[in-house]
Amino acid sequence: MTDHRVTVDGRVYRLLDYATKLAGLALIVAGLEVGGATMAGLLLGISGAVLGLTTVFIGRQS
């Protein structure tokens, strides 16, 4: 089984990590502002969680 992870330089990885986590947090906050029990709030919250975890699938070059 081959590993299909994307690898980037350490500096770029940190930048992507910070950016995706901040954007994910912003989407979660927007979902809570809209109303966590509404469909829009749930979709925003789930989207934020997924976006915040995207760097899990990106490898860092040593």
C-alpha cells in the first residue's frame, strides 16, 4: 500500500497548520453564532472541525 501524503517544507507546514486551525476555529465560532442547533450552525461547525484537521494529512519534510 502506497502512502499518498503530501509533504511540504517545515516552514510552510507551520504556516498551513496555523492558517487551517484559525480558519477552522472561525467557522466553528460562526456556527455557534448562527445557532449550534440549526442546520447552518451544524454545517459550519463540522466544516470548521474538518478544516482544522486538514494538516493531519500533510507530512512535514525533515
